[in-house]
Amino acid sequence: MSKMDPPGVKPYDGPAGGWGALHAVAKAIKDQTAVTSDVRALLKANQPMGFDCPGCAWPDPDHRSSFEFCENGAKAVAWEATAKRAAPEFFAAHPVAELWTWSDFDLEKQGRLTHPMAYDTASDRYLPISWDEAFTRIGAALRALPDPNMAEFYTSGRASNEAAFLYQLFVREFGSNNFPDCSNMCHEATSVGLPDSLGAGKGTVTLEDFDHCDAIFCIGHNPGTNHPRMLATLREAARRGVPIVVFNPLRERGLERFASPQDPIEMLTMRSTEIASSYYQVKVGGDLAVLKGMMKTTLALDAASLASGGPGVLDRAFIAEHTSGFEALAADLEGTEWAAIERQSGLSRADIEAAGAVYAKASRVILCYGMGVTQHRHGTSNVHQLANLLLLRGNIGREGAGICPLRGHSNVQGDRTVGVTEIPDEAFLARLDAAFGIASPREKGHNAIETVEAIRDGKSKAIICLGGNLAVAMSDPEATFAAMRKLDLAVHIATKPNRSHLILAKESIILPCLGRTEIDVQETGPQAVTVEDSMSMVHASRGGLKPASDELRSEPAIVAGIAKAALPQSKVAWDHLIADYSRIRDKIEEVFPDFFNFNERIMQPGGFRLKVASSEREWRTPSGKANFIPAEGLAEDPAVGADALVLTTIRSHDQYNTTIYSLNDRYRGITGRRDVVFVNAKDLSARGLKHGDAVDLETVPADGAGGAPRRMRGLTAVAYTIAEGSVAAYYPEANNLIALESYDHRSGTPAYKSVPIRLRAAGA
Ligand SMILES: Nc1nc2c(c(=O)[nH]1)N[C@H]1C(S)=C(S)[C@@H](COP(=O)(O)OP(=O)(O)OC[C@H]3O[C@@H](n4cnc5c(=O)[nH]c(N)nc54)[C@H](O)[C@@H]3O)O[C@H]1N2
Ligand SMILES: Nc1nc2c(c(=O)[nH]1)N[C@H]1C(S)=C(S)[C@@H](COP(=O)(O)OP(=O)(O)OC[C@H]3O[C@@H](n4cnc5c(=O)[nH]c(N)nc54)[C@H](O)[C@@H]3O)O[C@H]1N2
Ligand SMILES: [Mo]
């Protein structure tokens, strides 16, 4: 530690991966005291006939190395395969009022839930109950609602296709389309924006495309932490000489240098591979300006090429045959001034032109993006611009090119595919009704924001959560907590205790479920489930570990139990479906024809790819073409005063969303704490502050997200390589700074990555 560094802050000089990653894997396993035979389970992650890693949604290569797992996958597996238990004795020892004062970290650290538990007001404790009793109570409470739309049905993206399909079936037979889900907080801007542009809400590339591309752009995502297996792909591309252009306000180590733990030479010589060929520290909320700048550059290079008798840079044949709206886009770009682009992005025209030139020169470009793009007030518009840029040179729907949204949870994409959506289309509902003889409701349901609003306003009285930690993950958790205390029924299907479980309704029930890594035995024997990754590959997942408790049930079985209790006259043969999951898959196939021969095709190693029409240049838009969609102006978020900074909220290396594995963030040089804010040294000194000072954050109410200023106190300022004018703090601690009203009105995605704040010395 240098004299200047505050405790727990020390710049990290190493590459991403390397020995640090191997040490971290060993430590993660040791901390969970997972028994050695369980460690072998790691080796089955993402292997044919093994289980799908619950870590991220990055796909598996065809030719995998003997251990296709990564540091953070290992943490996710060790977290689930832990030897620790949150059994009835734990709940007996601690009243809920006491647990509420615990940190989220300490709550989950208790380990796996073992029994169904119901809250008892008299003792202020969760007490064990039988499954039958739990289902009876839930069924009675749901049936007591005057209107099925007074219940909300949340999904976090770990649920398998089988569990999610049964869940949406139950909810629709019950009579609601209220499906708030984690995707609403994540890639909803993609799910709404890409259909506008390309007619399909999914990425267009496959993993093989990375072998054929000749430029990669990485905008607003942090693969070294959140999709570590992607680093192997980026490394191979970098070694082929493919330029990798990064736009990120923070210098993220995983995008700079990577030492592959699978490469003995790199490991033994302590060498690493440079990842980014150019790294641009765009301001938070500056991507729209960058994208317009790069498109402007592409048009300018095109004009210059034509003027000198060249063929031009635009793919004119593609634009003519496949797209609509080019003129309006060109006019918008023409009218956008470079000075404004520079101001908004914090980058120089020369830098953006250099990036634009890389784009224009490459014949096959892949554009990857994450939460840095979607979690803004105009996140959907950002996604449109990404598509525009690619369409200019026909970079959609051919080998080595395309758009690559990095999805969050390991099956968040699959849950959507099999019907978990608040805005179902008619064709799907008609097929669902025909397959089961039910009458699904037609009205639009609630997304995550609308759910919290409906509960707050007393319009919804019950919530069932298939996984997740909704109250903590949402913006404005205080408001969400207050709202959820007004519920009549709260049910959590979960693997570990978390804060959402402590927000008590009149009836609160926790149902413990099997995790991905565990053997799932039903009447006809052990079952496999299926998941869909970020690149639309569907494959089977089979757990191999002994369940954490004999009482655990699978998610499909729990959904069926609730459905039977809530719908005594159900048209669905729940027990029959649960006895053999291949029967559920037959039904999925009946409702979604793209899953033809579902049960046969998952037997192939690696599974199969679902059709994504846009990757075949089939445009399922109203115009029948891909659409260029200009964005108004350059601001992704409401403008703020000159003295304000823009806060973005990010994940540490040792966390999985609201699950905190440890208080360390190795690549950013933070150990044993999370109460820090990353600030550019110039922004600190402009405020008379320095590295290590205690500071407070106060929000600047922006238009449409007003209310009294919100505060976060007593953080330690860390001088960091972050764009000027931008600061960063950890999610979920900083969520109280984000007003519920601050979201993208097209997609409902909260603006987690753009919070106008003022920074002051603590207590000032
Ligand atoms: N280990 C681990 N893996 C995970 C998760 C996890 O928590 N832990 N979460 C999973 C989930 S649900 C998701 S959605 C994904 C999330 O994966 P990412 O999209 O990588 O998520 P974040 O950490 O939120 O932030 C992404 C990056 O955006 C940058 N950024 C912030 N604001 C801006 C901006 O305005 N512009 C640009 N260009 N960049 C910006 C940040 O510096 C950060 O590097 O990961 C999934 N995988
Ligand atoms: N400020 C800010 N807020 C954000 C974000 C951000 O970048 N910044 N990101 C947003 C994003 S992208 C997302 S996706 C959401 C995440 O929101 P959620 O998906 O709701 O949250 P998680 O933290 O992933 O959920 C963790 C809980 O899931 C349960 N769980 C784990 N595995 C399983 C399983 O196999 N089955 C079941 N039934 N339960 C399981 C455990 O009980 C655990 O406590 O947060 C959002 N919130
Ligand atoms: Mo996510």
C-alpha cells in the first residue's frame, strides 16, 4: 500500500485471469467448504451431458478444453454447492426483525434453504411447514383475490425453459399476463429495440462468427468479470490481429490484458495477451454521441471514396434491397455537429473518427454490448443506433458479422422464448390456448416497474417470485420495500435467503428449490432441463450433485404444486407433465414450432440453435425490411448542471447481482470493502477533494425523475482511471439513489447507469 492509498485500495497491476483467477477459484471452493467430490462437479460445467453453468449466458465452444469453466463460474457453482445450510434451526434462532439488520452478504452466506418456511407473526420467525400446507395456503390466498390481475409473477433468469414454460402456463390459466422479470431491468432495451430495427429481439451472431470477423467493438460491458469465458474468444481474435475497439468510462482490466488459465505458457511465463487495440473512455451516457460520430465518419469516408472514383464504403446493394429509412438517418447525421458529439461523449473527433475508420475498413464486424448501453433513459434508442451502424455496411446476417448483446442470467433469453413476457403476441396465445384448452387473457400485463407501482398503489396484493431478489435489484429499494409490505401474499421460490424474503406480507412463504448442479429425480427417473444462451443455442443441463436437502423440490414441481392448489379445475395434467420433463418439452414444441424435434435435438452434444430470423436476413418488421431509426439529439439521459457528475452503478468482480461473494473487487484494486466511489482525479481536485477522502453523494433531481434529493453518505473517494465527469459506485448499495421514475419509457429499463449527482466532502 502506498502512503496515499486508503485501506483496502491498491491498484492492481496484473492481467485478468492468470494465477489470480486460479487462486480465487481455490478460495471460493474452500470458503464454501464444498466437499472434494463436489469440486469435480465444476469439471462438468458446460460439458456435454453436464450442467449449464449458472454463471452467465455466454455460449460454449464446440471444441472445449477439458475444463470450460471460469473463475466466476466456479464461484457461482461453489456458491450453490456450498456445504452451509439455512435450515429451520437458523430461522428459529433469529427473528425476522433481527435478520433485517443483517447485511445482504451475511444473509446469503447462511447457505442453502432446506425446508418450506412460513412466517409466523406471533414469534416474528419463519417456521417450517409441509409442502402440502404451503401449497394450500398459497392456493387459498390466490383464489381469494377479486381479480387475477391483482397478483404479480416475477421470474429471475435462472429458471429453466421447462420451469418457465409451466410457470407462464399456470399464470395464464390463472388469468394474468403480469410477468415482471429480471430482463425488464437488464436487456429490455434490446428486446424492444432490436425488433424495431431488425424484426427479432435477439443477437444475430454465433460463437463461430468470432472466428471469421475482422473487427470487434465492445461497448458498455465488462467481460473479465461478467462473462469471463468471453475473454478466451476475444484473446483468440486479438491473436489473429483483429482490432478490438472498446468504449467504456472505466479502464476495465479484462478488456486490456488477459492471461488464460488454460494456457500453460502464459501461466508459466507470467505473460498475457493484449485485448483492446484501442480503448476509449467515453463519458457515462456518451455512447449515443459516439455511435452517431462513427456513423458520420462512415458517411464521410463513403463520400471521399466515391469522390476519388472508389466503390464507396456503404453497402449500397444491401441498403437498397434490405433496409428502409436510410435518408432520414443520413439527414439526422448531417445535422449533428461534431462539437456537440465531442461535448456529449467526452472524446475527441479524432478518436471517434479513428474508431469509425476501423469500422469502415473492416469487412466483417461484430458489435458486442451490455448494460452500459441499455440502462439509460434512452436505452432503446441506443440499441437502434447500434443496429444502424451495422446496417450501413451490411454487417447483419452474414458470416463473421452481427450484433451481440451480452445477456445476463444464464437462461434469461430462454425464459422469454418460452413465454415469460408481459406483452405476449396473439399467435402465441392462440397456440397456447389450443395446446391446453385454456383461455389466456389478452390484456397487457405488468413489467417490473409497473409491478412495483401497482403494489405501491394497492392495486396488486400478491407476488410470487420464481427466484431473484426483486426488492433489492429494483431502483429505489426503499420505495419497493414499503410497497411490498402492503401485500397479502409473498411467495419466494429460492435457493438461499435474501432480503426480499424478509419483506413481510400478511402471508409470507419461502419454498426451497433444487439448483442447476443437483440431481432432479421425478417419477420416471432423473430429469434434464434445457436452457438457451446469449446466442440462441438450446441445450440440456443435468445436475450431478446430491440435493442440499431431502425436502427440496424442483422448480417445475413447485410451479405445478402451486398451480394445482390455485386452480382446482385446471385443464392441465400437471402431475403427468412433472413425471417426465420430456413431456413438457413436447408441449413447448407444440406451442413454439421453432423447437421442432426438441427432445431429439437436445441429445446432440451442444444442442441446437433456435432460428433467429434476422441472422438470415429475414426481417420480421411491419415494413418487411430492416429499419434505420434515427435518434433525436445526443442525450441518453436528461441534461444536468455543470457542477453535477453522472454516476453509473456497476458490479464488482466478486458478486453476482445482489449476491455478494466477497467484499473484494480484485481487478479494480479494492479489497474487503464496497463503500467506495470511483472518481477521476481532476474531478476530485476541482472539488477540493483527494484520493481517500470521505465523501457524500447527493442526487440532482433531473426532469421526470424529481423528488427530494437522495443521499448516500460516508463513501471513500478512489481516484480512478474513469472518464472525467463520470463516477461509479457498486450496485445494489447505490440503488437508493435511483428514483423509480427514472427509466427508459420505451422499454421500462431503469436508468441504473445514469444518476446525476453532486459529490461533496462527507458531512459538508
Ligand atoms: N460474475 C458475474 N457475472 C454476471 C453477473 C454478475 O453480477 N456477476 N450478472 C449477470 C447479469 S444479470 C448481467 S445483465 C450481465 C452484466 O454484465 P455487464 O453488462 O458487463 O454489467 P455491468 O457490470 O453492470 O457494467 C458493464 C460495464 O459498463 C460500463 N459502463 C457503465 N456506464 C456506461 C456508459 O454509460 N457507457 C458505456 N459505454 N459503458 C458504461 C461499466 O464501466 C462496466 O464496465 O452479467 C451477467 N454475468
Ligand atoms: N443499480 C443497479 N441495479 C441493477 C442492475 C445494475 O446494473 N445496477 N442490474 C439489473 C440487472 S441486469 C438484473 S438482471 C437484476 C437482477 O435481479 P434478480 O435476478 O432478481 O437478482 P439476483 O441477485 O440475480 O437473485 C439472487 C437470488 O436468486 C436466488 N436463486 C439463485 N439461484 C437460484 C435458482 O437456481 N433458482 C431459484 N428459484 N432461485 C435462485 C437466490 O435466492 C438469490 O438470493 O438487477 C438489476 N439491478
Ligand atoms: Mo441482467
